[in-house]
Amino acid sequence: MPQKELFIHISKNMTPVYKSAIALSLFILAYTAASAQEPSDALRYSYLNPSGSARSQAIGGAGIGLGGDITNTFLNPAGIALFKTNEFVLTPGFSFGSNKSTYLGNPDKDSKSSFNFGSTGFVFAVPSSKGAKWRNFSFGIGLNKLADFNSNVSLKGLNNQSSYSEKYLEELISSNVTNPNDAANNFPYGSSLAFNTFLIDTISGPSGEVTGYRTQATTATGLIQSQRIQTKGGLSEFGLAGGGNLADKLYLGFGLGIDILNYTRNSSYDEADATEVANNFNYFTVDEYLKTTGAGLNLKLGAIYKPTEFWRIGLNVTTPTWFSMKDEYTTKVTTSLEGYGGDPEVKFQSSTDLNNGQPGSYEYNYRTPWKIGGGVAFVFREEKDITRQKGFVTADVEWIDYGGSAYHTSTNGDQSAGDYFSKLNSTIKDQYKSAFNFRAGGELKFNTIMARLGFAYLGDPYNDEKFKANRFNLSGGLGYRDKGMFVDLTYVQMFGKDGFYPYRLEQGPFSPATLKGSRGNVLLTVGFKF
């Protein structure tokens, strides 16, 4: 193999254990190509930054023990019970972020900005009769942006160890494909596109039978690998919450969250020959499109207790969100092989060519992990007349098991999908772990003006030692309250590190790309008491 040509032979002499290992891994690869769910999708929908009103985000998103903010509709519904007047709140925002990647020792950078929103809605307070133990009942209804998926990531590096195209070799060999017609038609989101554009070709035996497959992309001269991923969309929650105030000492609350998911991903992956050596390979490009939509439900329970007038202690539990999801996806492969395979020089094929002109689609169910949190707050000069309060400090801790996410088929009797999701859920449990998230902040009040500071830390969700991910937010803001109107302005700066694999292989080396992200978010909350 003087040029390190990449090929795989079909072998009927493999040991059963070896065959099973390849089949199991490549079954996941093949099914993922057709349905698009991956472990990273599960993390995307559960590894979420603090969200809420400008006031809430200025103090790091802490509020489990504090209460008294519309954000409690989505965090700890017991906090709604601290309201004794009606409020309307509107929170627009604007974010701008950048991602720095490092792949195979090479740095790259990309950026994107977008409009967003925080907690927006109404709180209604219903007082009880004079002298009643239950002083009031309050209700919140609103909309909140839980996640902003608008992002651009770019990476580039020189690889002389493996090629993305080896995924296609493994897909064909794991399926024991010996008929070229099957190779050309049975894998419309993967190896069929590469086969029909001559990136992947057959290896023939003495009698002309297919004994294996090879790729035109060789690592001997090096491959310049690059990728640009553009994502957009978000995860929003429509929340309903109710709470009761028992003797101004104990506050209990219940909430319902209706989550709406909209996620779009456009990925363009490219491999090019690093030299001008004539070797029947110039470049190939894989363009992938994925659109995921879904709707889900969750429940929230919470309590806040005031052991003294100055202290508040809170607890909240959020059930998993049960989503009904749908994916739509397409793939396109473009090749330039220096004339190999005949005219035209540049060949391309889309998955829609093999699917009656339609994108692929698949419906399934997804469940996020449980969340359990606790919080404490100390209020300076706690009085019934909140205008006389001088400020507070508050802190939250939250536990979440990121390995507890799970996918399920939405079609009874679909054995292949059930097997795939079972293996995928096992992979999620192996790849992710539980972690603690911390939020803390405070406010000082100067008559009608408030100054706030806060921070938030999201722990590492990965078991994989190659990745050490976390997120750290610093925030600050100002507020104004007078005569039934309030305005809050906040800036949040997020720093984070993460990583992903541009591709994975069963039989060859593959490298991760590491990411360092930075995102700024400006929020303005305007509210009125009525």
C-alpha cells in the first residue's frame, strides 16, 4: 500500500465477535444517517444557559429561593406567590457571539448575532379575605426563550491519518453489500451518494466479483479538511404557574411548561488534496441539512420558606420534558476527481435524487433529564413594604443528569428503530454524566435605582476525557422602579468550552475539534403594575 490508499475488503472469514462489533457500531452509523439523531442532539436540548427577565439574568439567573419575578413561572413556581399586585412584563434582547475552534492543531474562528427575548407575560394576584391563613393566590402566564441555537462554527486542519469518506466504506462493508446496484441505491443519505459520484469505488476479484470498496481520497499526500456549521432556531417555553401564600411564611407553587423546539443545521464538510500530485482526487464536499421541530410538556413543583423575615429557602423540581419530534434532512455529495469516472469533471448527487425529490423525514419521541434545585436568599431590611427594602443576595444550586436523556420510537412495532434507540440511549448514558450548576447574584437598591451583579457556572456534562466542557456567565445590570413602572437593563457575557467530532470511524483514527465560545447578550425588561 505505497500511497496509503484507503480500502476495505469484504471478508467471509471474520470472526463472529469481530463481525458483531462492526455491525453494532455501523448499525448506529447507518441508522443515524437516515434519521439524524445523535448523542449531541440530546445534550443540545438539556445543557441550557440561565434565562429569564433582565432582572433575573443580571443576578446570574438565581431565583429558586428569592421569588417575586415573572421568571419564576419557568423556574420555581412558588416564587409567583410572592406577587401581591398584577404585572405585565416585556423582555426583548440581542445577542452576539463568536466560536474559536482548534482542529488538528489549527485554529479558526466564526461569529453570528441574533435577536432574542426573555421572560414576557402577565402575573395576576388574587388576595384572600382579611384574616385568612392563605393571604393570596397568584398566577403567571408567559413566554420565555430557554435556548438560542443561532451560531456559526468553522474549522480547518491537515489530516494524514484518516478521511471522512471512510465512513462510507464502513457503511457498505457492515451491510455486506456485494451488488453495485445496492451500493448505488440503498444508502441515499450516505454511501450511495459517494458511490454514484465515484468517490467510493469497488474492488474486484479475479472473476469480476466485488470483494471490497476503496475511496479516492488518500492520506499519503495529506487531506485539507474543513467544515462550516450554521445553526439557527431556538427552544421556547410557554409557561403557566400558580402559587399560594400561607401566612407570608410558606409559598407553594405548581407549573406547566409547553416547550416549542425549532432547530436548523446546515453543515458543509470539505476534503481536498493538499498537493497538486495527480492521484485521481481533487476534492469532495458533503452538504447536510437538518431541520428538527417538536413540542413537549413538563411539570414544575416548588416551595419557598421564610424561617425569619430576612431569610428565604427554596426548592424546585422540574420533571423531564416529553417531546414529540420530527426531523427533515437532505444530503448532497460533490466530487472532483481529476477526470476519474469520466465526464463531467465535477459530479454531484443529492439524497432527493434517490427519494422521489423529497427530503427524508422521521418522527420520534425524546425525553430530557430531571432537574432538582435549591436556593437561598437573604433580603436586607425585609418588610411588607418592598419599597423600603435595600437589596438582597441569593444563590442556587441545581443537579441534572445529562445521561438521563432518552429517545424512543413513536411507531409501535418498529423493531429496527427500537433497537437503534436502545443503542443510542446506552451511548448517551456512557458519554454524559450528572453535573451541578451554580447561580448567584445580588442587588443593591438606592431609592428608585437598583444595581445588580451575578454569575452562573454550568458543570462538565461529559464522561469523555477528550472533552472538558463548561460554561461561565458574568452579568450586571441596572433597574428603575417608580409609580407602578419598572425598567431593567442587563448585559450577560458567556464564556464556554466544548467540543465535537467532525466524523467518527469504527476502524480508523478520528480527531475531535475543541471549541471556545464567547457570547454577549443585552436584555431590556419593561414592566407595568396594574
